[in-house]
Amino acid sequence: MRNKIVGTIAVVALSVALGGCAEMQRAAEGAARQSGDERLARAIHGGGTLISGLLPIGYEEESSIGQAIALQVVARYGGVSDQSDLTKYVNLVGRAVASTCDRPDIPYRFAILNHESINAFAAPAGYIFVTRGLLKQVRNEAELAAVLGHEIAHVSQKHILEVIQRSKRLAGVTEAGLAYAHQNPEAFKGLIDAAVKKLLDEGLDQEKEIEADQLGDVFAARVGYDPTAYVGLLNRLKTLKGDDRAFFKTHPNFSTRIEAVQKVMQSEGLKPTGVMLGDRFTKLSKG
Amino acid sequence: MRRQPWWALWVGTVIVTVGVFSSITLAETVFVQAKTAKLRAGKTSLDRVVADLKFGEALEVLKKEGNWLEVSTAAGVKGWIFANKTTTTKPSGGDDALAKLGKSFRRTEASEVTASAGARGLDKASETYANKAGITQQHRDAVDRMTAYQIADQEVEDFLKEGGLGEYAK
């Protein structure tokens, strides 16, 4: 009996530890099943399942999650604007910033939400939204680039995916892609709804927001936009009162954010470039 | 005290030497940190393009002047690249090795997922979610359009040029 337990552990460990281990795990699982040892086959399967739950989420799975979250964002924020020129302009600015972000090899798409609140959101796999209300506050392209940079940073740093990964571990779920949604749609919905609640109602952790502020400004500056533009926008938003500031209750206070952006400008040696592109913004944002 | 065998000293020397040389090599290597980048014959955006570089490609730095680096590709092509399109640490990209490993372990119906990736339409997981969550057709269509939305790389390049951004900075 003891030998059998030792053997089981050894096979499981070997199957997950060696190179090409997923294939090997399947082969070991199949061999155990063929030999009639269902218990051993299940143990090997369980070993792989446990490991897969701990490994990061891949892009295909991220894409399913991002699309599902995007559906909720659109549903809760009044749908997407059909102004094609404005959408194209926001996509061009966003694509320019994303092209030199820390994760430029995935598609980024930008849409405008028909909502007057001052808001912006990012869902995994590059689904990025800004509200009509936020666009009304923006005065030039450099400010828009920094706002989009902030959201791009949430995607490049996989901030929302981390939330999902934590929920998955707690729920003992090993994957949240197509097969899972198919087999257990209710649980998949639970996972997405929890992420939406965190994203839209509770807000991400404060240090993630600060990181997104800093990286967003760096990404925009890499393209050549003036890094001081974002400080200007944050200072202006700081003066807003009442409902207009509702969204920002989920973010760190403005003084902390401004300080963090100024700090990164200093540490990264980001100098004012004077590239604000106010005229292009005024012309093209009229849509 | 027991004397260490002679080969232990030799192995130690080799390890230290390799370590020192690899760190020197790393310090002179940069990686393309942009979806695409152009290698040019000179250090302005008006100079002739000598090669199109891909994300993550390793480049050996020969010289630095202002915002431009003179580099050599693995194939030996020399030219200039806008420095902001490079990074000193190797970018991991969309899926790092661990994420790929995780995917291989999961019993996902990979062929179905792959078939839907990049194609127009919500993927089946999102559709299942939309049905469960009661998302309207109008909102499904909006995300569908967003997923399919494309802008050509050249159009982004023209946009940068027009705004004097990136390597087109005045």
C-alpha cells in the first residue's frame, strides 16, 4: 500500500515537473486508466489541474474574460457611441500610445460610452472605454493620450486578471475560458460578475491605480506627448464637485496621484516637450 | 582543513567568467518594445528603411546619439532605431512561458477558441455569459463591432507623422 502511494506521488510529480509536462501528464493519465487503475489516473489528472490553477491566465482565456466584462461595461454605461470619426480618433491616439507600451503585441480597441459621468475603464485583452463625460473634460490630445495610457497600463500590467486569478484560486477553478463557460455557465458568470463588481463598484487596489497613472504617463511620453499634460488634467478634475467626482471615490485622492506622476517624471527623466496637440484634439474630437 | 580539489577552482573561474561576459553582452543588447519598428539608414525618420523589426527582436547597440540608437540585428543588418521603441529587458509579450504552460494543462477546447479568435463575433464563452446575464442584442453588437474594429498600422504611422510624434518628433 505504502509503495503504491509513493508510486502515485512519484508519477504525478514526474509528470508535472519535466519538460513538455502537460503532454506527459496526459500520457501518464492514459496509461494508468488503460491499466485499470482509475484512482491513479485521477490522481495524475488532479496534479495537472492543481498546477494549471496556479499558472497565469493565457491570452485566449484572457480574451474570453475581457469580452464578457466589456459586455457588462457597455450594458451599464449606456451603450457605445456611434460617432465613427470620434471613435476613430480615440482609437488612433490609443493605438499610438499602445504601440510602445510594455505589452504592445496584443490588439487594443477603444470605444466611447454614451454616459455623462467622468469615467474610463479597461477590461482584459485590450478592451478600453472612455465616457463622453470624460472626453468633455479633456482639452488636448496629450491629456487624452495619458488617460488612455492609464487604461492601457491596467491591461499591460494585467491588473484585472490578477483579481480573476485570485477569485479562481479561491473558488478552486482551473480555467475560465470556453470549456469552463460551457461546462459551468453559472460559475463562469459568477467569476465575471465578481470582476465587474471590483472594476466598476469597488475599484482596483490603490497601488494599482497609482501604477497605472505613472505607467500611463510614461507610455504617452514615449510617443512624444508632453508628460505634464496629465498633471494638468488631474489638477482640473480635482476642482470638480459633487456627482462629477463620484467615480473617483474608487481612486486614490488627486494630491497623491499628482505627486506620484510628478515623481515618475523625475525618476524617468521625462521632460516637457510642449506637444499637446490642442488644435488637432479640438478639430477631431468634435466628431 | 580539507583542501579543495583543483577542478573546483577551475569550475568556479569558468562560472565567474561566463557570468561577467554575459552581463556585458546583456548591457549592450536591447529589444524591440513596439508592435513593429523600422530600422533606418540614418538617425532621422526621413532616412531609408533598411529593415522592418518585430516585437521582442534582440538588437546589439553600436552607438547612441540623442533619441536614436545605431544597432545591428541578429542577421547582421545595421541601422538606426528610435530609442523609445526599445527596452533593455526582454519583453514577455501577450503570453509568457508560464501562461502557455497553464493553457496546455487546461482541458480547453483549444481548436474552437482558436477558430473564434480574431474572427468577427463574440466568442462562445462571452455569448454564454451574455445569455446568462441578459445582455441585449444592441450591447452584444457594440462589443462585437469593437472586437472587429481595425486600423491599419500605416494609418497609425501617418497619424504619428502628422502630429510630429514618435520618431517624427520635430
